[in-house]
Amino acid sequence: MSSQAELDNSELDRVIRSEYEAGFTTLVESDTLPPGLNEDVIRVISAKKEEPEWMLEWRLEAYRHWQTMQEPNWAHVQYPPVDLNAISYYSAPKSMEDRPKSLDEVDPELLETYKKLGIPLHEQEMLAGVAVDAVFDSVSVATTFKSKLAEAGVIFCSISEAVREHPELVRKYLGSVVPKGDNFFAGLNSAVFTDGSFVYIPKGVRCPMELSTYFRINEANTGQFERTLIVADEGSYVSYLEGCTAPQRDENQLHAAVVELVALPGAEIKYSTVQNWYPGDEDGKGGIYNFVTKRGVAHDHAKISWTQVETGSAITWKYPSVVLRGDHSVGEFYSVALTRHAQQADTGTKMIHLGKNTKSTIVSKGISAGKSSNAYRGLVRMGPRAENARNFTQCDSLLLGDRCGAHTFPYIESKHPSATIEHEATTSKVSDDQLFLCRQRGIDPEKAISMIVNGFCKEVFKELPMEFAVEAGKLLEVSLEGAVG
Amino acid sequence: MLEIRDLHASVAGQPILKGLNLTVKPGEVHAIMGPNGSGKSTLANVLAGRDNYEITGGEALFDGKSLADLEPEERAQLGLFLAFQYPVEIPGVSNMEFLKAALEATRAAQGKEEWDSVTLLRKAREACKQVDLDPQFLKRGVNEGFSGGEKKRNEIMQMLLMEPKLALLDETDSGLDIDALQTVAKGVNSLRGPERGIVLVTHYQRLLDYIVPDFVHVLSGGKIIKSGGKELALELEQHGYGWLTGGQNGDNGKEDQTA
């Protein structure tokens, strides 16, 4: 992308114009759209996805509104401007011929990390995008899962499929939590999203298994503009896992995903993320910019719980939030964000209390190493109707070394006198005494640091599904290698 | 097993040990006594390899290897154990997890068989019982919210499990009531054996009522000024340190520089 960004504008215009002269039909048939964004591009995306007219209209409305918006600049991150006209907004999955033929052609450093994380060989191939035509074990696993889910009446498919197969649900809920014009990146996503998941859990159903994007393998290539919509109908329960611990490389630098959760009365949604996008080299070069909008609405007696472990990306801009609309609804946010080298993270949450007796908990653990910058930004708002609303926030930062930074930006607004808001914040360093105690017991310093950091994160890890928690611990260990010095 | 010759050491650039000699053979228990500020804790920390505790002259050999050449974890892996004067808390890391990491690292290095989780848990529970510590403490964070006495007993519990060749106890008796002192002493005594050396660093004689040393050394001004048998401790008890340091007990109001 950077090389494309270097093309001067006239050159770009020429390329775009010449391509478009070929006409709309040709564009639909081609695998990759030329860089740039306009209404035609959106029409092509919609046509490629065989979308109904209402979906196209929705995208176009989003696009028109987005054009009036400005990229936000309030976050505690710094990066050169992203040239949105240098991005191609539709690209078919790479054909087998373009991919590495075997793991021998993949970056050895990446393979080394896979090995340390204990990832099986066939999964390594999948993650590294190797062209494999053999059937993975996981394919059959996925098929078994699908039939089990269907039995329970759970819908779990790609968002594109949902637009075609379940239009009544998508139309009702898409954009109901994150409106088209919510923010610059969400607006862009609304106009051009091409990928993502859709989940619907029927009334009173407890989803029989943890849903993971991992098993939606027919869409192995994660999109640049992912859109996820999860609807838990009354009294239902679902646990959803996103991402994986293996470092994911992607040629697209900008990622702007939107995730919407709808927890209808009495429903519970648990959403866990492990994000490990390529953070770039020591200077952050080549790393992913991750600008994500994640939000859920909890109706009466519903509960939404976000748990995230963020270790990747050059830039993370992410605030998974809960709108506690219904009375007695519950919102939770558990987060571990680790930054090292030149990584910058500005992450946190928003808890918007609207209903009575609503309750929210925020536990955020930031770990900074190298020359990275790690900011927690959180908003707790108690609305005028939020009688007896309660929030507890705990925000801890751990510094490794003396070149990194940790920042906390809490915003608290209360419009109801009965609201209770507690905020605790600590900043600590891994002390020499702790390290010496471990070393005196024979434990090498790297293992000691990772043990101390894992201990620091325990409150968050225990919220993750078991297997994920073990992987997350291992991921921190690998990520911290070389952080001691 | 421990051979210290003309050892000079400084803490953060300040000379503390000034020509110390000490030999500990397997099976022996040595007590290092002395007034505050005489360098007792410095000696323990220098031997264990704490940052900023630097050997500036002479040598300290452990099983023939120069300690100065070894990282703290390497010394531990060779079987050198320090029971800390002020054990630090590691929140969120359970005692059990910590012990597992420590035992994996040291037992492998010493060519001892690895303990599986069941064995480890059983041994750890036994060790807890020996020092009168509720096995529930194994699940808690290392020293997290422990009382002073519990921290000290936790140190001895670790020592019992790790079965070191050489155990250094840095003022383990400080802050213990008489019952806890007896419990701790019982634990230490159970480790006494022909293969093991024990060095007790203490200010008071009372620990030595329960752990009877083979040798007592008096440290003052960074040197050992007198050595003797267990009766030396009793004499000290009667006459005070001033008896040996010529009225000057070396106590300048500063604690040993340990923390």
C-alpha cells in the first residue's frame, strides 16, 4: 500500500479513470478493484455480494454521510495520515498460485513464533496463507459444529450470507447499535464492509458451544473492513471468540472493523477477543492500524461482557462499549493491552447507564514495554433515569523499563444523584525485588517477568474461556521475550 | 562447599565488606552475628547475587565455582538458597505456580527427577504442615497479604521443598514471636544433614537456642573479628557486642542495607 500511496494524485486519477472507462460490468467481473472510493465502487461491492437493493441504499447513505466526516485526532496516538484513496476496497481472496507454496516460503521469524506458541503445522499453514488444498481436520470439525448449531436453531454465518439469507434480521439490527454515521471509521466500514460474522441465538436457547471465527473457515481471509452482528434473543446465551493468538500478517495496513451486539431482555453475550495483528518491526514499520468500533446494547436484565487481550497492531484504537438501556442490565469490560517496541494503544470502554439498577464493571490492565505508549480511555455515564446505577472501575498499569509510557483518561458523567461510581487506578513497575526473588529461586529473568505480568493480568484472564486463557498467557510470554534488559 | 577468602564488597558503590574469610563445610551450621550495620545482610545478598551488591575484591567459591561469575538464578540452580529478611509480594502469581517454576528450574539443573503435579502438591502440603502454614496459602499470591510471620514461614516452606545444598537465612528470626520462632527452627533443623550447609544471619542469640550452631562468627566493620563454638553466642548475650568491638558496637542507627 505504501508504494501506491507514493503515486502522485494525477497518476492515481489517471489509473482510476482509465479503469472505470472499461465500465461497470468489467469491474464486477474483475477480481480486484482499482484503488479509490466512490459510489460506483460501493455499487460494485454490493453487486459482487449479490446484495438486495436496501443493502446498497444503506451503504450509499453511509458513504454520503461519511464524506462529511473528519478523521478523529483526539486519541493518544501518532501516525502518518492514511491515504484512503490508495486502498482497493474489494479484492477476491488470493488464488492458490499467488500464495506461498509451502512454509519454506514464509518469513522464518513468523514460523519461529508459531513454534513457540505450539501451533500445529496445518494451522501454521493456514495462518501464513499457504496454498493448501488438502482438507484440514478442522473442516470436518466445522461441519460437525454446523449441524449441532442448526439443531439448536442458532444461525452462524458470514455477514454477506446473512444479508441474502436472513434479510429480516439483518435489516432490523444492522446499524441499530453502531449507527452508520457513528464515527469516521464506523462510517467508512458501513459503506464498504465485505466480511464478518452474523450470529442469531433464538429465544431461550443456550448456544451449545463457544462460537469462534476460527471455525468459519470458508472465510479464512479476514477482511480489512469486517462487520460483525450478534443478536441474542430473549433469555438466550452465547459466548463468542474472536481472533487467535498467532500473529496475523496482512498486506492491508488499515483495519476498521465494526462489531454490534444486541442482548434482548434476559440475554447474555460474552465476547472474547485475542488480537495479535502484526505490530510492525521495532520502529513500528509495516504494522497494522486497527481502528475498531465495538458496542453492545443490553436490554432489561441482559448482560454483555467484553474481554479482550490486545498484543498486536502498530496502532490500536478501540473502545468496546455497553449501552445499558434496560433496567437491571449489566455491562462488563475486562482488558489486557500489552504494547512494546513502538506500538501505540489507546483503548478502553464506555459504559452508558440509561436504565435503573444497572451495573457495570471495568477492569483494565495495561502493560508497556520498550518505547511504546499505552493509554486507557474510559467513559462512565449515568443518565437521568439511571436510578441506583453502579460502576466499578479498576485501571492498572505496569511499566517494564523506563522508555515506555502509560496514561489514563477516565471520563465520568453522572446525571443521577443515586449513582455510585468507583474508580481505582494504579501504576507500578516490575520491581527489582520481585525479579530477584524469582531469580534467587532459580527462575530465569524472562520467565520471571512473564510470570509476574501474568499474575498482574490474572483478573482478566480468568474471564476468558479456559483454553483461550492458557493461550493468552503463552502469548504474553512470547510477546515479552527480549523485553527485559 | 562455601569458601570465602578476603572478600570485599560494596553496596551501590559504598564499601561494606572489607576482607571477610569464612569456610562452610557440608553438614555444618554457622551463625553470623553482629551489630546492626556490620555487614551481615550484605554478606547474604552478595552471595545470592542481588543487583548493586558488588564483589570488589577477594573471592567467594561455591562448590569450587566463583560466585562472581554466576547469575543469581545459576547460583540458585547450583543449590544456593536465600531465605529473605523482607520477602516481597508478587500479586496474582500463586505460591503453587511459583514453587512449580522454581522447582522445575532447580531440579532439572541439579539432575534430580522431575516431580509431577500430584507429587509436587503432596510435597508442598507436607512442607506447609511442617511450618504450620495452612495449605490454603499455596493458592494465594506469593506473600500477597501475608503477615510478617507468615512470610517468614513461607520462606522456610520453600526452602524445605527446594532442599538446597547451602541455605542462607537472613534474619529469619526478626519479627517472629516465640511460637513462630520454634516452628521455623523446627523446619530448619529438619533440613540439617551431612550434605547440607546452613548459614544463619542473626542479630540475636535467641534463634540459636533452637537451632544450635556448630560455629559462631562475629562480624563487625565488614570483617569477622571473632569465631568460636556455640558458647560464643552465650558470651555475646551476656556482654553485648561492645565486649568485642571495644565499647563501640558499630550500631550507627542504620539498619543493614537490605531492602
